[in-house]
Amino acid sequence: MPPAIARLCRPVLRVPILLQKRTMTAYKHDWSPAAYPYPAARRSDASTQYRSAAHGHVTVPEPYDWLETPPSQSSETAAWTQAQAAYTSQFVAQCPDKAMLQARLKQNWDYSRTSAPSLKPDGRYYYSYNAGLAPQSQIFRATRAQIDEAQRTPPKGKEPVGELFFDTNVLSTDGTVALKWTSFSHSGKYMAYGISRSGSDWFKIFLRTTDSPMLSCSEGSDEGGDERLPDVLEHIKFSGITWTHDDRGFFYQRFPATEHEDKGTETDANQDAQLYYHRLGTPQSDDILVVDSDPETRSSMWHCDVTDDGAWCILSNSKDTDNKHRYYIASLDQGVSSRMAWIPISSQFLFMLDYIANDGTRFYMLTNKDAPNYRIVSFDVDPRAAQTVEHVCMLTGGIETYQDVVPEDKDGAILTTAAVIDQNKLLAVYSRDVKDELWVFDLTTGERVTRLFPELVGTISQLTGRRDHKESFVASVSFANPGRVDRVSWEGVNSERAVPPASITEYATTHVAGIRAQDYVSTQVFVTSKDGTRIPMFLTHAKDTPIDGTAPALVYFYGGFNIPITRTYLLPHDDAKTRDD
């Protein structure tokens, strides 16, 4: 798992409850478990022992552990899954409210939304945009002048800024082909992108130049679109790509080929991943095997970052969803090969490191080493410690000394992400009781300078910008607003202070027909679980909703895989036609 993803996996449970004063006029039906029994699920005698600091060894029954065996490997799981699907289909077919529900869902989703603009090396700002009901968001791009003009005079209606660059909705006629991600080369001349079919984790990598927008996809173009480069990479899953600064190619992870690719039906374990380097204009068969599969930890997966100065490759190795990885660094001075010399940073699965910036051989990283709430540290590497071995897993040892740049917050705020803008402005996002805070630090001294958007009660969903940029676009979302983008800039700011105050202006905000955010309120309460854990919960409702137990409520909660659910837009569409006071 890439560090940027693992970093978001925190043991936080959020339970939003949406209270509604008004209800839809629904048709009564006689569906009940008595009349329509649920498919039976066998209960086994299985159990697992866990160790609790408070209670010692605890035995937890797991009567449905057999369902963890995927349908492709268990006829019992397959039969139960099919029975569940048939049961659901039977209910939906008999539900007289289906058409009304579909109409309301369309109303709820029919609003234009945009991501934060991201300045790429070709000098243009790229962002995703959806007018409302398009199957997939499209990628648009705009010049600096167009971005500035849009900020001064926000566009009316559903008109995006700039020009369409990548039309995701022509990838297939049935909507089963999706764009997974994009990655621009260091110069901005090339863009690589991942395309998947049928919801599969497997995808192919295609390439094009940024002067050739993807606006059509003719039959036989292999989902990559017209006017793309001939390079096509296959057998890829759970991987982004990382370009080297010479624009010659990129690192990526791939797995052994399987018959389930592109079918969206594969449920087998992920094993024997390898890290490759692809050179533009060459067949995949010529790709360089940089790191082979780990013979001892077959579940190992590989991800790498190339530092902002292009001098180093940082390799991270995960074995499961835990946020404890192994890390190695190699110099790129001699190029990429299958015999690269690596410096061990942490040769055991002990903690997480996420690259933020570096100054030569000094690195700044986000980590949970000795800090469950995370901190930012710096450390130095010695190029003379680099070793060439048969496999990186043979390396031992690592960095012994880490200096605090931003110490751990001991009061419960979790440091979730950080980025450096304009050389030394360190933007750090904290989650405090599932509410995000954005702080500015001085990277050089670690000084906490100021908090941005102190009035925000929501989630910071995106930070754009790089160390050589003077601005960052910050996207946020709350229960009452699907999305807002603000522009934080140090451009033209003159001050003797190392980190002067930034100028902050609203760039864009989302408007939903029939919804006025000021008519709603969100409050936070806490509940205590059986083991004493204090769990945050939000209540969102119209200001005039009676809080006396009579209002219907939509309750949603989640707690699995160490993945938190942060504040997100919840309000339903509301207009005169759907009011029922």
C-alpha cells in the first residue's frame, strides 16, 4: 500500500446521523423478515484470541469466518452470496417506491462539482469537473489568466473553466471502463493514466502527450483513446507510477498475469508483486525489473517516490494494510537498473514514513514512529552506506536518529498529511475528533505560525501545489456543502518574517438547488463503547427539526480496516415538490 494511502488509515469511527423533519410520501408494503426470511447463514464455532491492554487475553467468537473465503474458492460462500443477491433483487422488484427513490437520487446528485486546480509543469492548471449526472468526472485544464478570471467573476450555471482535456465518458458506451488515475511527467510533456474495466482492481497504463487531449475513443483503440502513444502496460494492480525527472520513464508495480484481469471478478490473494521501470517508446517486455518479488514475504507490495530534486528514489514496502512498512533509498545519479545500490532506512516492518521534502541528503518525513498521532521528522542519509544486494529484503539496519520538526500532538489531534509550498511553508492537516484543521509551520525551524480556515467544521479533501509554487488550492467539504475551493497564496507578499501571512480568497463553492447551508446545523456528540472508547458522532438536521425522538433518522457508521470516514456532504435535495410538512 502506498504511504499516501496508508497514512489515511486511522483507527477512527465516525457515525453521522441525518435527522429529517419531512418525509417522502411512501407506499406501504408488507415486506418483513417473517414473510420473507433472510437466507440462512451457518454459524461455526470459530473464535480468535486477542490481547487487550485492559483485559488481557480476550476470546472473540467469529461464527461467520467461513465467509472470508472468497466465492471463487468456496462453493458455500458462492451459494450464500447468490442467495443474498436474489433476496435483494426480489425486494427491489416489489418496491413501489423505486421510481420515486430514483428520481430523488438524481435530484440529490444533480449539481456541478469541481476539484481543486493543480498546476502542472506545462504551465496549465488541471482539475476534474462533473456537471451533475455524468457517469464520470472529466478533466479540464485552464491557463493562469483563465483561473484568475474565474476567481474574479465566478462562472454561472454549469460552465467549467478552460478547455476539456480528457473526456472519460467516451472510454466506453456502457460506462464499464473507468479512469483510475493520472500522472504527469516532470516536464509536463507526457501524461500516463490507468484504465480499468468492470470495476476491476486490474488496469492498463496508457500514455499521451499533453498537446494531444483525449476527446474520442474509436473502436479498437484498446480503451486508451485516440492519439495516444503506442506504449501499453498490463498486469497492474494497486499501483501508481513515479516518473524520473529526465522524462525517460517511470516506476510501477505489477503482478503475475491472471485469467481474472479486466473481469472485475478476481478475489484471490495478492502475491509476488514486482517493481519495474518502463522506458517510453519501448515494449513492456523490455522493462527493467528493479525489485523482484519477496520470496519470504510474498504479500509484499512496492511503491516508490522520486524526490523533488530528482536525485533520489525512496522505496517503501508493505505486507498488509497495517501502517508499518520497510523503507530504502537509492541515488538516481547512475540511472535506473536492476542492480541499484540501496540505503536501508528501516529494514523491518516497524512504522510508517511518508516523504514531504528534502534538502540534499536531509529528508523531511511524516511518521508514526514513537508517535501514534504522527509527527514530522528530519534525518540525514550517508550515500556511502548504499549497498547492492540480490534483494533489498536482505539489507539490515536503518536510520537511528530522527529529529523532531513538528512534534506529535499529545492532545489527540492526528497529523494526517503535509505539503511544502513556496520553499519553507509547511502546510499540515490535523484531524481532531474527525474535524480537520489546517496549520502553517516554518519547515526550517518547525515553528507553528498560524491556523488557516479556523471557522471550518469539515474535511480538507485536497491540497494542491509543490515546493516551487507560491500558492496552494485547498478543497474542503462539510455535511452542508459538497465542496468549496480556496486559494492560499504567498505570491507578491513582502515581509521580513520567514513565513509571512498568506492571502486567502474563495475560488469556487458548490451550489445545490433547494439547499441553503445556513438552514442546517451539525452538532457533535460523543458516545462510549463497551470497552470505554470515546466515539465521535455527528447529528445533522434542519434548524427547525424537533430533537425529541419523533424525527426520522438516517444512521450511518463504519469501522473496518483502520479506515476512517470523515465529514462529507449529506443533505438531500429539497424543493417545493418534495416538501411534506
